[in-house]
Amino acid sequence: MYLLDIKDITYRVKEKEIFSGLSLAIEPEEVHAILGKNGTGKSTLAYLVMGCESYIPTSGVILFEGKIINDLKIHERAQLGITLAWQEPVRLEGISVRDYLTLKKKERNPSIYLEMVGLSPELYLNRIMDKSLSGGERKRIELASIVALEPKLAVLDEPDSGIDMLSIQDIINVINVLKKNGAAVLLITHREEIAKIADRASQICNGKIICSGDPQMVAQYYKSRKCEVCIAGVCAYV
Ligand SMILES: Nc1ncnc2c1ncn2[C@@H]1O[C@H](COP(=O)(O)OP(=O)(O)OP(=O)(O)O)[C@@H](O)[C@H]1O
Ligand SMILES: [Mg+2]
């Protein structure tokens, strides 16, 4: 049985059809990279899987461990083991980094999670989650918190955005730790060096998955297509 099975969903917002028959299935413990140009709907897909407010498919179903979750609220999906690291981290302003990393298991030592993302526990555990943290620091702490939540499915929306080039390895480490802990990862990224650590990859274009398979093959296909030729929503390369 698939862990996540998205079947033929359409999603329309204000007359704009973002998805028109998108299907995607993910096995337990699979790292699956999602590639696609800006505005193709990658973050929208993440919100639909997480069940964010008002993100309900117009048609089609989303199954998690074989059960339809279309009508489940975000906290109910979190209880099932789905979690999302936002493209722009926003959650839980004002609590300490220590509390943020021990939300699920109070007895756990949060230092290991910070070390995993290359931040010193001495310097960061007592900081407050607010604007005094830099964008990259917030992003790293958000990723550390995802590991601490021990999800079955982690949706990572551009975990590499705002992270300097030298620290890409930290992100790759986090994905590997999630996998080792038994999580599947839906990995939205623009970076080929991150996509290629996935087990499989899919490219979104014109509201559908247009190519799926080996990450290097999909990345190559993505780079080689000339999207300017898409006219009136019809992709000349499909
Ligand atoms: N509430 C809304 N009203 C109108 N259009 C919307 C709304 N939400 C999303 N869109 C549009 O849907 C499309 C998909 O947006 P989305 O944020 O999912 O793209 P993305 O693939 O994540 O892009 P990026 O690579 O820039 O992060 C965009 O064209 C966006 O403008
Ligand atoms: Mg996005």
C-alpha cells in the first residue's frame, strides 16, 4: 500500500485551475523530489497534502495509508504523521527554540536536532523564535523541528531556499536522517544536487505530473525542455 496516494486531483482557486488531474503516489520511506518552474503549484500541492485552511481538492482524492484524508483538518493530518516545513517558516512565533524542538517529546535532548542542522545548541537553544533569528537560522530550526516530530511523511517545501551554498550538505543530512528514521519525504526543490539524493522525482507542469522516475533523468528532462513553447496551457513536449 502507498503511504500517500494522490489520485487525479483538480484544484481551482478564483477561476484559475492550478491542478487538472494530478496523480502522485509515494511509498513508505521513499524520498520523492518535486521539480517545476515558479508558479506551477508545488507549494499548493504541499498545502493540499497538509490540509491547510481552504486547501481542499475541487475533485479527486488524497489517501494516506489507504484512507481518504480530503476532509481532515491540518491537526488531524498532523496526528496521522504528516508534517510540513513551509517555504517561508512562520509557525509558533515567540516560543523558545528549546520548547519548539521538544513539542512532541519533552524528555528528548533538543541539542542533537540543532547540531544536525549545523547550529550550536549553546548559542541557539535559549533564543526565541522571532524576527531576531535570520531567515536561514529559522529555516534550519524549522527543519530540526520536523526531525523532532518523527513524522511518517515530511513535506519539505524548498528546504534549501535561503540556505547558503556551503550548507547544502546540512539539508541533505536532515533528509537522510528523516529517511533513516522511517519517514517518507516529499521534497520540493529547485536544486539538482538535492533532487538527486531522492529515490524518485516528478516534474509538475500545466497542472499535472508530466515526467516521473529516476531523479537525474527527470532533472535532465526538466532542464532540457523549453517551456516558452507552452501555448495556451498546452505543453508541446508532452
Ligand atoms: N489564492 C490564490 N489566488 C490566485 N492565485 C493563486 C492563489 N494561490 C496560488 N495562486 C497561484 O497558483 C500558482 C501556483 O502557486 P504556488 O505557490 O503553488 O507555486 P510554486 O510552484 O510553489 O512556485 P515557487 O517555485 O515560486 O515557490 C501561482 O501562479 C499562484 O499565483
Ligand atoms: Mg512554492
